[in-house]
Amino acid sequence: MRLTEHQIDIIRTTTEAVAGHGARAWLYGSRLDDARRGGDVDLLIQSTPPIGLLQRARIKSELERKLSMPVDVLAAPLAGGTSPFATIAQAHAQLL
């Protein structure tokens, strides 16, 4: 995984601050591959209830500012009912 412990901590704390206690952040995409370079931070945020568009935008904005890199945020509920894309992303993701 191409994130430092400090970056992971920033993602966790920002996610919980915006999405609420118990929200989970999953990393998927190119940042999981240590052999690659660059790329954005792809996150799947799970919470109950799932975060809305404004919360997604706030997480994205805050993380891009704090991490100084592009961030994509996908939202899903903690308990099932996810989109096919979210299901695929989570199958290949790592919980932060």
C-alpha cells in the first residue's frame, strides 16, 4: 500500500469527523499496488446511514487539502445494498 501511517490516520480521522463514529474507509485502486507510481486515492466510505453528496464532497475536499493529492470518494451503507461498482471495489479493497 502506498500510503504512510500518517496519511492513513488523516483519512480515518477525517472520515469519522464527517461521516460519524463507526464510519469505515476502504482503500482500493492503484494505491494498493506498491509497484505502481502516482495515482489518486480511491476510497470507499461505509457508514450508517450512507453519506450523502455533500458529505462526500466535504471528505474529498478536506482530504485533498490535507494529503496534497487527488481523492475519489465512493459511498456505501455498512450493511449491504451497495451498487455493483461498490461491491467490486470492496472486494479488492483494504480497510484502513
